[in-house]
Amino acid sequence: MSFVNAINLFNLRSKFQVRYITVAFFALFPLFLSAQGVPKIPNLPKFDLEIKHFGFYLGYNQMSFIIRPIEGFQDRVWTKFEMPDLVADSARILGIESASVPGFTIGIVSNLRLSNYLDLRFLPGLQFGERQLLYHLEQYRHGDTLLTDVPKNIVSTYIDFPIYIKYKTQRVHNFRAFVTAGVSYKIDLSSSKKDKDNTSGEISVKLNKQDVDLDLGVGFDIYTVYFKFSTELKMSYGLLNLIRKEDNIYTNSIENLYGKIFQIAFTFE
């Protein structure tokens, strides 16, 4: 795959993500309209007066990276000893990109009422996803120059422990909007598998096992007859450097690597 094709593929995935959000929004918007129809007795009128309640959530996610290469990475020439999985005498990195693969999330909800408009929420769950680091290389062999793209797929399975503050607007019949903010602590269960030697000789990019994220979200609650249904769009930004340096072209060319996760969550409480 050429460098231009890689850019086009990345743009295509970005357009797909925007379309997915749009479709999800308009698919759920009729629920909101039906909830705001003919005035009647509100559903679950005492729901928000409970000190605590529980539920569960399902979600779609896309994991990616924020990449900060080393200074002058495009000028450095790497030897064959630093890239044993490539058939080349030396190579130079032209660029590094991040691509994502759709994943999913599942977890439980624990909610503590703090006031009429504030809740404290603990939402432990599992996040399954995959990311890709795409290296655009200029390889040199026997005096010849070859442009190649080398993908490195990274699968992650996180145990997630987020704690949020949820600020809610005033309820309007069976609807109310909200914003959330908080932090989450993550443990990557897949990192233990990455520690094992790769018998095929291919170099795998390994990540540190733990991460701490800053999470920001926005969404709305719909009160049905039997439960409260919520939809939330959330972004998570990693605060810890994930890259594990192993003296090769793939890890030593990156100074800092931070996680980034986009998520659409559907909550039932």
C-alpha cells in the first residue's frame, strides 16, 4: 500500500466514523420525540430521588493513538540490526500513522445521587479493541530504494475502572440531557500475551500494561415505563506513555504514545 493510499484509507475510516454517529443519532431520535409527545404522567417519577441504583451498558468503541515521534525521526537511518524482520540494509521512517478497528464495550453501572443535578458514577467494564501503527518506510538494499508500508496491529482487552461526575439538566417530562467527566484506570489483559516471544521472527510493538484516562462525555436520558435508557458519546484521552522501548525501529522512533478511545454507550438503569 502506497503512502497516498494509506492517507485515503485513513480518511475513509474517518468518514465511516462520522456516518456511524449520524446514523445512531437519527435512529434514537424518534425515541426522544415519542417521549415528548402528548403531555401525560411522566414515566418513573421517583427514579431520580433514589439514593443509589444500578444497571448495565453496552457500547461501540474505536481505539487509536496520539503519536509523538522522536525529534528528527525522518532524518535518522536505521540499521538492519534494528529491524531484523525487514530484508534491507538500512531504512528511514517517512511517517507514522494510527488506524483503528471497531470494537465493543460492556460493563455495569453503579450510581450514587449527590444532589438534584449531580451523580457520582462507577462503571467497571471490559473494552475490546484493536489499533494499528502504520510505518511508512524508505528502505535501502544493494543500492536500491524501496518505499513500503509496515503495519503493526495491537490488540487490547482492557479492564476499565472509571469514576465519573454526572451533571444533569432539569428533567423535561421524560427527557434530560447530561455531561460527564472523570478519570479511569485501565489494565490491559492482552499485554501478558505480547510479552511472549514471537516465533515467526516478526517484531511486535508492545505496550505498557496500565493506563490512566481522562474521560469526557455528553448524552441524554430517556425515561421509559420500566427503565431509564441513556445514550452517551464519550472521548477518553490517555495520560501515560504506553510505548515500551525495545531497541528496534518501531519502538525507538516514538517518543510518546498515548491512547485515545471514542465510544458510543447505551445504558439501561
